[in-house]
Amino acid sequence: MQADAFDSGDAGGPSRRAVLDGLAGVTVVPRRVLGGSGYRAPSDTLNLAGIGVGGVGAAYLRGCAGENIVALCDVDDEYAARTFAEYPRARRYRDFRRMLEQEKQIDGVIIGTPDHTHAVIAATALALGKHVYCAKPLARTVWEARTLARLARAAGVATQMSVQTSASEPARSVEEWIQAGTIGPVREVHVWSDRPIWPQALERPRQTPPVPSSLDWELWLGPAPYRPYHPAYHPWNWRGWWDFGTGALGDMGCHTLHVIVRALGLDHPVSVHAASANVVRGYHRPWLGEHPRVMPRAETAPHASIVTWDFPPRGASPAVRLTWYDGGLKPPRPRELEPERELPRHGILFVGEKGTLLSGFTGGPQLLPAARNREFQPPPKKLARSIGHYQEWIAAAKGGPPPSCEFGFAGLLTEIALLGNIAVRTGRLLHWRASEMKIANDYEANKYIREPCRPGWELPGA
């Protein structure tokens, strides 16, 4: 088959050993070259490949404009057609393993696939010494997140998770304000999101429509348990299904958790519990009048949930209780909030001994009530500002400092979010032993820490 043709290979794809053997004899050439002022040598331009480019992956590629996009991979050529047209010189593939085996010149990969394939793609790229940019959350299970963080450290390459807000000015400002003692010691934090904006609390569909000719369903499933194709899963709506996605918390939690973890110097929680609305109706049958059934352990994430983590004291800093709300739920209205104001659609409330601080995704921190801001002098800007989220990763791949959401930090954020999902799925209080990667008080819940994958889709190096 020609290199520029779609190449799905067989359902199993090339073996891990075949991919690794393909690197035998390859010499890594440093990018340091001589050149005049303003000169950018070809060796200073990264050769990048996109994997999963029909959705968010297209935006990730545009964020790396200026680098050389040499290959694109997607299991659905119709869904990815617009991105393929945007990069007509990039060679096209369906199977990422085939692409990595054949495209020896790739320096880094950009992963925009559904959550359930993040880990196997990233681990394969790390085993080959590629720089990796990956959609959030980093993985679908705690074990996968922990494994990717370890593999990234061993590979010594540049990694970044797609938490664009980690490079933002508001994130830096919140951290500076909290660490300067603006509201005193913080024991309580509330964070909320307007997600989900996709269907959740569904039964598995019973229909088995034909697989579209543009889609390789076996490759889309990857490590997930087999089930027949249905448009309830692809595209977009996979986010709510536990086999493929991580619900509202997994999808959006990392965008706000990073601010809290950094500002308060948090590490692993010691416990987590959750409450959720899990009323499930039949798929595409909400108007038939059947009695809704309560299914606390449905196949999808719930309509709405409240998740609470407890973090231990850190030195002189007190213990922290962090609570997440989604599905339209919000924390209790702060007493300091003016009567004419409402909480935004998504945001963070830090409750300190000396006041309350409100932060959103895009706006900077605000003290409550607003009158406090008019008389408040912000602390000095002591933290380095970012050169840009995507630029951080590119610069790190060329020898610069680690990005703000490299896989070590990204793995911690992902673990916190995924532990919350386990609490949602079980409905029980869970005591977490991070050093053992174990839920100490609930043997059954531990099955969600590491879930089985289909043969042939194991993580290289795990």
C-alpha cells in the first residue's frame, strides 16, 4: 500500500516488538546547528504526527503551528476529513501502530483520541522515545495514569497534557494570591462545572446498526471490551460511557484541579466519597412513559454528581476538603456574594480563615465581596509566566524546561479525578493508600484501579 493511503492493517496491528525492532540502528541527531540571526534550521523544526484528529486533535495541531506535521492518523476518515484536507502533505493512517512503525522521522505525537486509548498510544510513543502531547485526562484508570507518569520519567522526553489553563495568567495569579496569605489558611475548596453537555445515565443501546464504511470499529474500540457499533458511542458521546470515557469529572476536572493542587501544595487525597443522580431511562425512549429505574452502577456516568476528597495537612498548612459539583449543581451560595450576583457557570471557591476567593476559567481571582477588590493590593508577581501552553511543550522537546502539565503532574491530577469517579461508581466512602495504589477499606472498588484490556492492547513497558 502506498504511504499516503489509509492504512488500517489487520485488527491486531503490528506487534510491540515489531515496532521497537524498527528503531534498531537509528541514531538521534541533536538539533543544535549553527545559523545566523533569525535563521531556523530544518533540525529546529519538529516532525509531529497527530493521532485522533477529527475532534479536539485538530485544535491541538493548530496549536503547534510552525512545526512540521508529517503524518495523521484517525480510525474514521470521514470524521477526520477536514483535518486531512488542512494538511494535504501529511501521510494518512488508521492504525497508530502502523504509523509509528513506518514513520521513523517522527519526533513527537499529539493524541486527541477518546480517553480509553490515551494510555496505550502514549505508552507506545514513549517506548519509542517520542515526545508526547496528550488530551486530558491522561488516562482512563488510575493504574494507567500512574504507569504513564513512570514511563515518561524513564523516557526523558517532553510531555504535556492538554490542560490549556495551566499556562494561563489567572492560574498563576490565584496561586500567588493564595500563597501570599490573602485569605489566610484554606481548609475548604469548592469547584464546579457546567458539564456534561453530552448524554449520560443511559442504558446500553439494543440496536446494532451497520458500521459506517469510513470507520474501523475494531481500532476505535482498541483496548475496551468488545460491543457492537452504535452512534451512541462515536463520535463525541463516548465521554459519558465508563468503558470509553470518564464523565464530566474526568473531562473537565483537570482544568480546575491543577489550580487548586498548585495553590495549596496538595498531593494525594486520603479519602473520597460521592453522591450522584443516577436515574436511568431507556436509550432514545424518554417519552414512552416507562417508570425510570434507579441504577447506581450504570454503564454511564450519572446526570449529576457531588464528589468530595479529603487531603491531609502539609507541614504548617491544614487539611483540606475539596468538593466537586457537575450536572448543573453548584456549591452553597457564599455569604459574601452580593445579592445581585450569581455564581458563574463554572469556577472555584477558596474558603480561607480571612476571606473567600472566587476564580473562573478565564477571569482572574476576585475577593468576595467585590468591595474588597477595590481596596486590595495584589501581591507581587513572583511566579514565571508561561510562553504559551503548546509552546511550552514544543520548547521542552527542543531542550527547554519541562512544561507546566508534564505527565508527572498530569498523572496526579488524573488520579484525583479518577478516584472521584470510582467513588461515584460505588457510592461508598473510600480510603486511599496512594503509596500502595490501593483502596484500603473496599476490596471490590479496587477492580476499578486497573481494568483488563483486550489481548494485544497492553501498554508497552508497563
